[in-house]
Amino acid sequence: MIAHLKGRSQLMGAVIAKLLSLGAIAIAAPVINEIHYNPPENPVRLEFVEIYNPGPAEINLGGWRPSYPANYLS
């Protein structure tokens, strides 16, 4: 049993070493692509922030919010 675990540990070590030798894995970060705020007086005042995900994996944006409210100066 101990020999079996030792062999498994050595295999995992070899796998981890191989992965590390491949270099850093690039992780794409979300990008603020467009900000539309304080639009002209139209029937619909559409304000938004567009966030672009350049990576292949989904990104959980749960809990994201502006750090402070907008303050429009006229």
C-alpha cells in the first residue's frame, strides 16, 4: 500500500513539474470596453458599462459594482 502511494506521489510530482516547465498560463482579465453615461436628453436615458471577456472561460461578476456613484457636473 505504501509503495502504491509513493508511486502516485512521484507521478503527481512529475506531472506538476511538466506543467510548470510549460511556462506561465495566461489568464485573460475582463476589460471595461465602453462606458456610456450622462446621455443627451432622449426618451430613453440609457447608461451602461460594457465589460468584455477576452478569455475562453466564464468570469463570475457577482458582487461587482461601481466603487462610488457618478457625480455629473453641469
